[in-house]
Amino acid sequence: MPVPHLPPLVPDPITQALSVRDLTKVFGEQRAVDKLSLDIPRGSIYGVVGPNGAGKTTMITMAAGLARPTGGRAWIAGHDVWADPMPAKRAMGLLVDGVPVFDRLSGREYLSYLGGLRGIEPREVGRRSTELLDALGLADAGGKFIVDYSAGMTKKILLAGALLHNPEILILDEPLEAVDPVSGRLIQQILRDFAARGGTVVLSSHVMELVEGLCDHVAIIDHGRVLSAGHVDDVRQGSSLVDTFVGFVGGGELAEGALGWLRGEVDHE
């Protein structure tokens, strides 16, 4: 098993793009997130990885103010998410997998609606919407209802909505899932440019190659706890991120004799 890399927490969480302290979520007998603490520095592209059921999405929804924690605190751009929610929500753009969307609006109507909520002048909303739809390959789909979009197109319009108000921090849950490779490459370039201009990207993903190629920082989470975190090079310790991840969470190999029937082996019992 790799040696965990757990840098000390910063003394003042308001200096970070996103910070959580002792964040906890309990569902009945299950602790989905267990006193999780993490600092995400400003200007970083920070990957949050973990197996299914590790607590990644639950942590993100609590940090973003969508789900109230059982315990602990969270800060976005220096604002306490639960004590001072409005400036925290103004500072972030959010794409969370599985959250309902107004899919009876067209793509352009959806962006106009979000722009109105954000208080952006209508002409500016129109200009930004056109640029986002063009950049994400949705120019021809802007007039179609979102309910008629493919899964990949839906991901892209949700990303456009998260970017529309030019937030300080983008929080993205599986942003490239179901997205085709060409669009995926464009989205990665958009995220790199966003971070290069001083923005912060926080993304969760199951795709280790994406995180390793795109992110400069990473946290490995399992059973609601941080197992290792920091700069990607410090976390992977000379190995690939996939090997480091498997070393921490276990698994990755079939037990001897498992699924022998798929290989044509005869059960002699």
C-alpha cells in the first residue's frame, strides 16, 4: 500500500478556494462522509477521486450547499456555505451529476433563465450564451429542448450554465461522462484556460487518466475519508495514479478461479 500524503491543513480556511472541516453526513446507520477535511488552493485544477460509494458526490453537494451536513463546516471563496450562503453561491459554478434540470427549456432558454437569476444584463447573457454554445458544439442545438438532448449534450449545456456568470470556482461532478472525445478535449482546454486566468476547478471523476492529465492536485477518498491528497506528483509517488489509487482502495484483481465458466472451464464439483 502506498504511503499516504496528507499535507497539514491551512490555519485559515477562508484563504482557500474551497475548504471543508470535519464534514460529516450520516444516513441512518451509514456514514457516507466521515469527518472529512480538505483544502483546495485557489488557481488549481483539483481532482477528487474514489470508488463508487466513496462519498465524493455527497461531499461535493454538502460543500456546495445542496445538502445539509450532519456535522462540520464548508467555505467557498472564503464564505461560510451555511452561515453566509449567498456570496458563496455567487462565487461558484456548479455541475452535479443527477440533479434535475429544467429540460422543457431549450438550451438557449436555459442559459437565459440562469443569466436572469444571476442578474446579468440580457444582451450580455445573449452574447455569452452564443459563445458558449459555439465553443461546446451546441450551436445547432440551442433551439432544441434539453429533454431531447443526448447525455453528452446535456452535460455540455450544464457546463455552459456553470460557466455563464464567470464564477471564481467551478465545481464539476463527472463533467466528461458521456461526452465524446472531441468535445472532451475542448472542455479540458476551457478548464485549463479558466484556471490559467486565476479560476479554480474542482472536479470528481472515475477516469484516472483524465485526472492525471488535467489536474495539478488530487484527493483520493474512500469510505468518506481522505486517504491521500496534495499535488498529483506527491500523491502518486512515482507510480501511475491508477496504481496508486488501487493501492489505497484495494481490489483490481479477480480471485483465483473466479468466472472460470466464461473461459470455458468445467466445474467438476
